[in-house]
Amino acid sequence: MRKALYLLAAINDRDFEWLLKIGRRTPVPAGEALITEGRRIDALYVVLRGTFAIFTEATGEQEIAHISMGEVLGEISFVDARPPSATVKAVEDSLVWAIPRTVLTQKLSQDAIFASHFYQAIATFLSERLRKTVVRLGQPDLTLDDPDDDEDDLNPQLLNKLDLAKVRLEWLCSQNTSNVAP
């Protein structure tokens, strides 16, 4: 399942409106790095349109995954406050929803309910990613990107809110270009 759905399913309408208010649609031209390995980032990103490739120095700059609409980028660095462990480049002209780190950090420190939902969503999709990675370790021909994961394997707590999360993501992706960062 796309990672943004975890987050959009976990939050309430008030917090979704807050994310809309503080986030910015940010275009990323083809070939441009959105995230560079080892360099701190100042936002959490949701991919609205386009495709990104992920590379690491550890793999000799070999591409290890493709990320597309509905995926979250920068979440590991957001959680552990360390520089990213991979570079993320736009494969084609793309668009992301950038949520400023400082504003999000302030909201998390002031709103315990939002923080609980936010971190539960992050923990859930990171744990599911780890489970899939462990399975793939024995199957080196599989890639790390799998945007159409089987919904039958989802966390049961998310299933009842999945339809709402899909509507929220579709709405976010379909908005016109107002609220676009320069």
C-alpha cells in the first residue's frame, strides 16, 4: 500500500486540513535530486505526480527502487533526525507535497493526539517495509518498490479508514496548481 495512505488514514479531518494549509505543492524537474544522501532535508514529502529513483552510495549508485504517486519520502530522516541514507531523483517531471519539517515538528510537540496518529502511521509503514525487505533478502531478483501491495495483508486497524485515505490522496493529487512553491 502506498505510504501516504497510512498517514491519511490515521489523521482526522482537522489534521488533514492543517496539512493542506501548511504544505506546498513543489515541482521537481526530471533529473533533479529531491533528496541527496548525507545532506539534511527540511521537509517530509508526499509524491503527487511523477516517478523518482532511489540510489545509494553503498550500492555503487545503482538504482534500488522507483517511487511514484502516493509514496512518502524523507520519513526516516524525519524520525531519526539524521541525514538521508539515499539519494532520490526525479525520473520525469514530478510534483510533491512538501510539509516543512520545522512546522511539522512544532505541531507534533504541541498536539499529542496528532503526534500519536502520525507516529503510529510512520511506525506501521516502516515495520511493513522491514517485513517485506526481510522476505526479499532471500530473493535478490525482486526490486524494493511494490506500489500495488496486496491489501489483504494490511494492518487491520487501517482497513476501515482506507477508503477515506484514498479519497484524501486523490483530492490532494487532483488540486490545481495553486499553493505551488516557486
